Amino acid sequence: MRILITGGAGFVGANLAARGMRLGHEVVVLDNLSRRGTRWNLEWLRSLGSFELVQADVRDSAALRDLLGVRRFDAVFHQAAQVAVTTSVADPRADFEVNALGTLNVLEAIRLTGQDPVVIFSSTNKVYGELAQLDVAQCDGRYALPAVPRGVPETAPLDFHSPYGCSKGAADQYVLDYRRIYGLRTIVFRQSCIYGPRQMGVEDQGWVAWFAICAALGWPITIYGDGRQVRDVLYVDDLVDLYYRAVEAEPRLLSTVFNVGGGSEQAVSLLEVIGMLEDELGRRVALRFADWRPGDQRVYVSDIDAARRAFAWSPRVSVREGLGALLAWVGEHRTVFEGAGAPE
């Protein structure tokens, strides 16, 4: 196959590109290289084999049309995004232009050039908002949603919160509607907490990687709230596996929107992740606590049964195994992270 990966030098994008190269596919990486770590990821990809780099921005509709006008693609993995809620609050216009308008530009470039690839969009569980309709309980030192023990299903009402939630939610709906109206072969993955190597985690985005970086380097970790918040986490290799399975399965799909995460079996609290990191390192991690952040969900867990059925897929990497691999990767590249400096 020939695959286009927007945001292909980012965390998930680089892992998708690496898998595609290993499978013998022709990989085209489109990225504006604005984010920290992208050039480093490109060096890693070059060490694995050959791929094509197109340095462009999804906000540039002409560049997208030019690329898709001369190259035919079997699959497009749309990963390019502004990914932090805090950044979206500080600059909602830029957030909208990257996430909503950028996605529209990708869809329009495909439509106007008459291409017919499978298009998989990286959406987010934030489209469900605060889940105010579900009562939160405490059980065994963590928060839970008793009404949905398997996790939040795709039928949960959409409720966009924050500029980030609005921009990604609008993009999510455009991707689905372009299948209905124009017949594009689009799929939406509403992703939960993805983690693993190549992730340059920071405090307000990529929290699992941020915790691992801080723990490995002996930096203190700030917990906002009480640490009993629960998320389902998914190791990046399992996510990449799902993307490639979805391309093959697309002609048989009855539904095209899927919640994607570790599911109820890989749901962990922040404090449980800290404990696992301490077990791996054989020492305590310095913690400090701060007030809850506005809009922070007490608990979010994805119901991934639809993805299991549609793609004969399940997460295979346990949380402990994944954290161990992430810590090992951070340790191998600790000078990169030390150069960024410890948090204040």
C-alpha cells in the first residue's frame, strides 16, 4: 500500500510510519515539524528505512491538494493535531485552525482530487465531555462509573467541552459526514490515553509518558486532584495494530466510529500508575498535590467491544509491561529529556 500519515513525525504518527515501513508499504510522512521531538523522530525513521517526507501544514489546503493531485494513496492516517486542552484555552483560534479546519482541508483534498483511500481520523474521548449524566462512585481507592462497567460506549451523547473538545468534536463529525454525503471511506477512532516510546510527554498532554519521564529522572510529579482519577490506557503498538487491521476491514464495516483505548481491563488510577512506576524503578517517586483542574473527569474508560468485534482486535500489552518498555526507552534517551529541564 501507499500510505499518507499527516502528523507523521509525531508520537503516534512516527510509530504508524515505522510499522508501515516494516510491512513493506510505501510511506509518505506529512508534518510541519513544529512540535518538539519531530526532527528526532525523523532521524529514528530514517534509521529504519526509506520514506518520503513532505514538510507541509494541514492548514495549507493548496499544499494538500497538490500532494493528493499527483499521488494516489490507499490509506490516509490523519494524526496532525493540536493536542492540549490548556493550549486550546490559551489560543482557541489556532486550535480551531489546526484541528477543525485542518481536518476539513484533508477531507476536501481527498474529495476534490477524486481519491478513494481508507481515511482513519484520530479523534478523542473528549467529545463526550464531562459525562455529567453518569454518577461517579468510589470503589477500592479509585473512581468508577457503576452505570457503565464496561466503559463509555459510542452511543453516549456528545458534549463538547473546551475549545479542544469543540475543534476535535467538529472534525470528528465532519469525518463521519463525508462518508455519508460524499462516500469517502472514513473511520473515526475516539482514542483514550495512548502511551509508549517516542512520546515527548508534558504535564498537560501525554500524562503517562510525563509520569515515566519524571519518575526516571527523579523529578517530582504534580497530581491535580487526589490521584484516584481513572483512565484506560493503551500501549502504542496495540493502537498501531488496530489502524492496519482497520484498513483491511473497512469494506466489511457496519459502523465507522469506535472508542479506542485499553478498556476496562486496562483502566488504572493515577496513583496506581505511580505505584507501578515505583515497582519498576525500585524506589519511591516524589509527589506533590494541587487543586483539581477545571473540567478534569473523575473517570473515563472506553467500552472497546465494538472495536474488538469489528477488527478481531484486543490490547495485548499489559499496563505493567507497557510502562516497563516506556521506562526503558526513557532511560536510553535520558539526556534528551534532561535537556528540557526539570519542572518548577
